[in-house]
Amino acid sequence: MPTIEHAVASLRRFNRFHTRFVGALGSSLHGSGFTLTEARVLYELAQRDGWLAGELARELGLDAAYLSRILKRFAASGWLEAERSREDGRARSLRLTRAGQEAFRPLDEASHAEAAAVLQKLDAAGRIRLTTALGEAEALLQGGGAADAPRPTIRPHRPGDIGWVISAHGRLYAEDYGWDIAFEGFVAEIAAQFLRDFQPGREFSLIADLGGQPVGSAFVVQESEETAKLRMVIVDRPGRGLGLGKALVREAIAFARSAGYRRMVLWTNDILHAARAIYVAEGFRLVAEERHHSFGQDLVGQNWELVL
């Protein structure tokens, strides 16, 4: 177990790395003319109207006089307006002007481009590891502990996960839709083919994990050189309501794009309303449907497609 001195040294080392990494040591973040603190204040003002100066100072942990000087500079540049607060007549609420929003836009775009350039150097598994680690670090540094509810993460599959994927599909579809055991066999065949014919760099697995247990999945398989297929998307009951279905589908789409596919397809059935809503929201379009009798039910199968 690391000593407190070792932990302090590690945290300070990361802080030094991060400030250098994001360019916080310079006088102009992303060449914008804003210091890191000014850029953070501008960011918060751009996210919503109605900040009170004292409220903003507490949120950012800034000295009130220091923040006041920044706000005066923004106001003098025509970027900031203040009006009497409806909740507290003694205070003034803050709002960026259109000129302020225009001043913020190139800074926001530069920050986004820099983050995207970093993430493009990582493969899909690396991006998942990074975002998971950042989320865990944020929770711990905000005071999270063992007593807190576990945070869901998304990771590549590990030995044993495929058995869970098959079992979860069989159990949930039987409970929710009355499908018979033939569906579990259908999923088992898909899963076995994925393991047997796996093509690194062209195919990928995603497992949603909650407290060390799988609660969701999505798989990307190669349909052809230009087409990826989204398969075995599911979220178990403990993971529902956490946005995991959308997150799994988005990560699968991101992988397909990074792998060079031109389109992504999927097959589903019209009774799966929650899943279909996610596909529509992510830009998939229905290209064909057909009635069929499978898994002990009369169903309407649907083919969906997304141009990447």
C-alpha cells in the first residue's frame, strides 16, 4: 500500500504533467489571449446566464476580488452584461453578450480540437480506458469513497463476459418479451462466431461494467470491407436509467468510424422500442422490414443503416 508521502508525490507529479500538457503554464491558452483562469470563467459564463459573481467565485474557488477584475475586463470589452438579480436585489446577474459568445467560440473550438487530436492517437480500447480513469479520478478527488454508489464504466470484454452476454440475452428476452430458448441459442451462435473469427482492428467488443459486474454489451463485427454490423446490444436491469445503451452504441459507432468503415448496419425487431429510439437518435435510418415467426413469437424484423 502506498504511503501518504508516495501518494502526495504522485498527485503532484500528475499536476505538473497536466498543467504542462494543457498549456496552463503559458500566458495565453490555445493562443487565445486568455489565461487559464480567464478561459475557465468565460467557459462557465457561456454555459448559462444568470450567474451571480459570488456564486461563480465559490463554484470556481476564486478570490472574489480577482474574479471581479476578470469580470470588469470582460465588461470593458463588451462581452459581459449585468442586471439586477430577481432573487437578490442587492446582487447583479451576469450574462455574456453576443460579442462575448463570439469571443468564446474560437477558444472552445481550439480546446475541442486539441482534445480530439489527443484521443485520435488512441484506439477505441485506449479511449475507453482513459475516459474511465478520468471519471474515477474525478470522483475520488471530489471525495468519493468506498461507500459511494459504483460508477458505470465501459471496457472491452474479458474472459467470462461472453457467457454473461449470452445468458443475459436469453433471460431478459424471455422475461420481457416471452421469447423462447431458441433466442439464447441464436445469440450463442453469434457470440461463438465473434470469438472464433475475431479480427483485431476491424471488430470490437464493449462491456458496460457496474461495480465489477457486466450490465450491458455491444459488439462491432465486420459485415464487409466497407460495412460494420452492430450486434448483441443489451442493458441489464441494474444498468438501466444510466444512459448506458446510448453510450454503448456511440462507442460502437466511434470504433466503426476509426476502423475505416463507411456504413454501419443492424438488425432488430419493432417491439424493441427503447433500442430503436437510440438508433434513431444516433442517425440510423430504417431501410427494410419483414414479418417473421421466430423465438416462439410473431415479429417484425427491421434492418437499419447508418452512413459513417
